[in-house]
Amino acid sequence: MVVTKTTKAKTSNGNGNDNDNGNGNGNGNGEKAKAKTKATPVLTTEEIEQKAEQLVKQIRQTVHSKYKVALPMRDTRILTRLFYGAKELLGMDINAQVKKKNGKMDWQSWNQKIVPALLGTPEKLAQDPKVLVVALAKLYDQLSLD
């Protein structure tokens, strides 16, 4: 077995300086490239949070003034997803149980009367979100109690 070692060739540019042709660090004049770094200030967690809050306000104001719509905040979006997820999970489960008994689910009653009584609305849940999550976790094994 023969092991060979290859090296990158250096060529002379005629004035006695060698060009480094292999590693990308040369500038073609036999000089090594100088690292150019710019000092950036390090932001604290508090400063990042403040700047993020300012940016969120700016984004929401711009969108509202330009498109006349209000972007919901993260908490509102989470509550909305929780509401619709719970509504669908319960509704599909009830529908499956009713079908087993050769019945038919009354979706209009479910959507207009039962869901608002049990869950409230997407804008205003009838229960604390944590209570709703734990209740669903106790009903369904695909949800963890942790």
C-alpha cells in the first residue's frame, strides 16, 4: 500500500514573492489576507426584550395603519388554537360514539349551543386555559398531563 501526500503549489510572481494558490487566504501578491472584524455590541437579555417589544409595537401599528387589521398577539393565537382544537377533538369523538349507536350528530346544536356553554368563545374561554388543557388530557391519552 502506497500513501501519497499532496501539497498545494506555490508559484512565483516574478518579483520574488510567492503567491499562495491553494487556501484562499492570499490576495495574489504574496500577502496573507487580513481578517476584518467589526466589534458589535453585546445586548443583554433585557435590552433584547425591550427592542423586541418596540419592534412588535411598530409592526402592529404599521399593519393596522396600512391594512386596517389588528394582528393578534401570541397569547391570543394560542388561546384560539386551544379553543378550536378542543372543539374539534370533542366533536369528532362524540360523533364517532354517536355513529356507533347508529345515530346522527347534530352539528348545528353542537356548534351553536353546546360548545359555547362548555368552552366559551375563541375570544373568551369559559375556563382558564390550563384547566381546559388538563381536562382534555384526562379525557384523551394522546395529550400528556405534564
